[in-house]
Amino acid sequence: LARADVESELIDQASTLLASGYDRAAAVLAGAVLEEHLRSIAPSWTVAVHNAAGKALTLEPLNVELKKVGAYDGIMQKRITLLGGVRNEAAHGNPFDGRTDEVRKLIRDVVDICGGVTTK
């Protein structure tokens, strides 16, 4: 419940940022919520959250591994890859003007995925 509360609070912050015109910040925050959600459910699916060097896995490696173990299907994996791509475009300084609707969808989809992709 605490994790759900934190996710909800961060999504609310992303929505507030978006409403205030901070599309890039909203996308980065929503993407971080998605990545952290996948990291939180991974152990229940026996998916490691760190690589052999001890570094935390990022969104896409977690996504690939969770699909492999059956946490969700290939369509969901592709959806998460797309959302991660939007987050990465925002996070890495790529051109990001005019993406308000895309970020709005990102936030909506992150809420949907966090509610539907759960522990084993």
C-alpha cells in the first residue's frame, strides 16, 4: 500500500508538472515511476534487479526479463518499450516540444500498467 501511495503521489506530481507546461519533467517523472514499479515486482517473478556488476537494471532490461518469465505478454512489453522511449527522449535532452498529448498518454498508461502489472 505504501508503494501504491508513493506511485500515486508521484503520478499526481507528473500531472501537475504537465498542467504547468513542464512536459519534459512530467515525462521523466512518470517514466521513473514505471521503472521503479517494474523493479518492485521483479523479485516476485524471480527476476534480478541488478546485473552481475551490482548495477541496478534499467527499464528496458527489466522489461525484457519480466516478459521472459511471463509477468506479461509481448504486447505489454512493446507498450512499456514505447513508454520508456518517450521518457528517454525527455531525459536525454532530445527535442521535446509539442509533446503534451504524448506525455498525457504516458502518464495515463503508467497508471494503467502500475495497476495491472503486479507481483506473482
